[in-house]
Amino acid sequence: MKIIIHGGFFSESSTSQETKTAKQQALIRIAKQSFEYLKNHSAVETVVYAVSLLEDDDLFNAGIGSQIQSDGKIRMSAALIDGSNQKMSGVINIEEVKNPIQVAKVLQEYDDKVLGGSGATNFARKHGFEAFSTEIPQRRAEYEAKLEATGTGTVGCVALDKNGKLAAATSTGGKGFEIPGRISDSATVAGNYANPYCGVSLTGVGEDIVSNATAAKIVTRVTDGFSLKDAFDKTFAELKEHDGFAGAIAIDKDGNMYHQDSYPSMVFASFDGQNTEVFN
């Protein structure tokens, strides 16, 4: 069993060392807590659990810590993919839901698996997700001051369970100040993808990630026999040709974990029951 999570990039010029340390500590805590959960749950259940914990922490740009768009509203996106059957579900630009990843999980059971805008929000309400204001004072202050701060924040998780099954989940509060209606990579196979061979979650600039088809490329290459490292190296070399901004985490079917970013520093943590790794 393995688990790896990410909390976006430390890209804010104003981010204090205290905040950086707090993010690192939060990731270590969530990685270990999620690994304990993984012992008795599937990979799919665990990635939703881990991403929900990240959405509940306002240190990260997802859920209650989400960025505010140019019209003053918060819209979030999230996706889940079950590597064993490659069923992907997600929500795009959903509003006033504390845990978008949990709505994505409900959609696994529907034929229409990816919903956007008011359709996603209405679906959530019909399934018991009450209206929840995700705005926090810090994000409002950034918006009012027009500080285009994070721009590269997303959270994600990849897990390998005791039955050898993989899953990936990703959630984002957007880049902040974007045009309403903009679609990020998080609810696409470019930013979140898994199959029986590999699972990947991305953070960074969504347009760069989508243009490079990043997650899908990495997973496809591992499926075709590449090692994780080689799949990452080739895919990030292609990203570099266009000066793309991205970071990725992954686990393959053999339990190998890997991460890479094009511009430092993505923050992530991994745990395998004995060893914890945290990086920024």
C-alpha cells in the first residue's frame, strides 16, 4: 500500500516561512492519516478521503481555501478516476460546496459522469450537499487587492491499495481572477488519470497541462513499458518545449512513487507505512 499527496506550488512571493512550514506539517499529517484509512478501504475511497481533508484545510487552494474569480465568485473543480475500470467522474465550476471531490464520487454511479456549472451545483444540492460558503478572509483580501497570487494551486492524491488497485483524485479552487467559465485541467484526463498500471495527479497552470496532455501521457507511457522516471522525463521534456508550468505525483502498479515539477517548488508528501517523504 502506498499513498502520495500534493498541495500545489509555493508560488506566492508573499508566502511566509511560517505558512510553508504549516503546509508541510499539514501534508505529513494528512498523508499518514490517509494511509491509516487506506488499510481498511479501497484506493478510490482513500483518494476521496485524502482530498477531502485537503479541501477542509484553508492552507490549500481547494474547497474552503479556493481562489476567487474575476467576478468575485468562487467556482471549484474536482475529479476522481478509478484505475481498475478507468471510470472518471468530476465537477467543473461548482459553487458553494465544501467538498467537490465527494460530489465527483457520487457521480461514479451515474452515466453522466462529468457535470459543470449550475448543473453540477444543482446535482450536489439534490444529493444532500448543502450550500456552504467557501470564502475565507485571506482570499477576499487577495481579490480586493487584485493580487494575482497563487495561480498554480491544486490538491491531489494517488493511492495503491492492498488489492493492487490504483486511483487518483484532484481538486482545485482555480487560479484566481480568471474569466468566469474557464475550465482547469483538474477535471480532465490531462490533470488526473489512472489505469491498472499507473495513477497521476497534476498541479500547475491548467492550460499548460491540458496542452501537453500531461497525466494521460505519463500513464500511457508506463502502460507501454516505460519506467515512471522515464515516462516523467519524456513528458516533462515535451512540456519544457513550451515553457509549461506543472508538477505531478504518481504511483505505478508495483508501488513505485515518483514526482517532478517544471518550476520549483511543488509541495507533496508520501507515506508507505514506514517512511514519510515531504518536499517543497
